Amino acid sequence: NNMIRLASEEAYCPMVVLDTKNIGIGSGMSVIAAARWVAEGKSFDEVIDLTKKAIENTKIYFVLSTLEYLQKGGRIGKVTALLGSTFDLKPIITCNDEGIYTTVTKARGRKQSLRKTVDLAKAWGNQAKIHVAVAHGSALDEANEIIEGFKASELDVQEVYLGPVSPALGVHTGPGLIGVCVQRIVE
């Protein structure tokens, strides 16, 4: 916050720090929404208020193809990684209301884990106009299949985004990460 205060004094413009309580494209979706409202000519205070609402209406679920990189990076222990590998268990992870990573559920195998991840994301966006983003770690074909599934669904999908995960995230997750983000549209 001190850096923001110094920057705002230097730039002579108001600044506010907002915690998206999310990661990767989950954070990016709130930034995209804020940029849209700025382009529409909304006031500074309106953009801040709408962005806070967008943050509350954004959810990401992600699944890894392997726990190896989490273990190598010290995020999980060797025993957890070994058990996950032995039983082909894939944790489906989200960020809770405080922005802390938490396992929502587990699935056995890649196909089941992707299906559960998509089902959770679709349930989050049910009954609302939504934007969908899929981020992947060298899993473009699966990411495209998920996007097409959302487009073909009965959900009210307004926009879709597709892209690779950042190197900062990819180094901890390895190849095969799929993140599915749904943002209920705030107006």
C-alpha cells in the first residue's frame, strides 16, 4: 500500500488497490471488466464499485495433470504427491472468499477431473449472463474442447477468452494445467 501511495502522489491521480482474491485469469477477468467500464466512461468511483462486485462474481477452478511440480516447488509433501500419483487422484482447486487456494473435490483420472472442473464452473455461472476464460499449460486441445462445450451449452455465455497460463504459475503446476474461470456479468 505504501508503494501505491507513493505512486499516486507522483502521478497526481487517485489509485485504489483491490485484492481480486483470485489467481491468473481469475484476476485478469476482473481487470478486463474494469477496463471495459473505463472505456464506457464510468466514473472512478463507479469503476471501483463495479470491480468489487465483479471480484465477488468471479470464480476459477483448476486441475493439474500431475502433482509432481507442486511437490518439487514445496507446495505439497512427497507423501501427498506419491498418493496422488499412485491412485491417479487429481485435486480440483479454487480460491476461497479470502483468496486462499482450497481443494473443492478430487477426481480419478484426467477425463473425470476435467469434467468435474467444467461442471463446477458451469454451476457457478448458471442462471446468469457470463464470461468464460480457459487458461492452459500446454493443453490447448483440451482447452479448446472446454470452450466449445461452454459455447454449445445452454448457459448465457457472452464472451470467451483462451490463453496460456503465465510462466509464474506454470513453473509450479507443470504442463497440463487447465483453469476454467466464470464471471457472472455485473452491470
